[in-house]
Amino acid sequence: MKDTEHASAAADCCHTGDERKSHHSDKTKAALTTRLNRIEGQIRGVKGMIEKDTYCDDVLNQIAAIQSALNSVGRLLLEGHMKSCVIERIQSGEHEVIDELLVTVNKLMK
């Protein structure tokens, strides 16, 4: 995502009452969908490599690239979440969002 997409991702989350929902702009959704479609294609490629008995090191390098791409998508979503949802919830007195965020970050770092 470009820097302008980072900025728009920051305003994409929303939390109102009991409804927890993200409100990503069409531009952000399109960018994330494009990245995820590319990752999906990479996964199909790895499956094909395994079926063709491709050298293990080559397959492992492709898996590393996929993991990096997924981490990138996760970082972008986390950034937008922190810059919007988390800030809004803290400002409204919902400090439990910090514990929720820590659980999520720990999952992402595994």
C-alpha cells in the first residue's frame, strides 16, 4: 500500500456500542484484496511446486515470501486499527481495548 493508502486505512475502523466492525474505504478494500489475491496465487504455486517435486529449498523460499506478504497485510490492518479503533475506544473510556490489542499483537508475532 502507498502512504496515502496507509492514511486512509487509519480512518477505516469503527466501533459503536456492541457492534464491532471495520469500515474500510473501497480503495483500501481493493488494495487489500489485490494483495490477498496475489498471496492466494502464491499458495497455489507452492502447491504446484510440491506436486512437481520441486527442490525443497525453492519451495521453502516461496513459503517464506508468502509469510512475509501475509505479515505485510497484517501490519497494514494493525496500523489502521491502532490509529482509529483503538484511539477512539480509549478516548471513549474503553481501556480494555489495550488488553484486546495485546492479545492480537501476540498472535501476530507467533
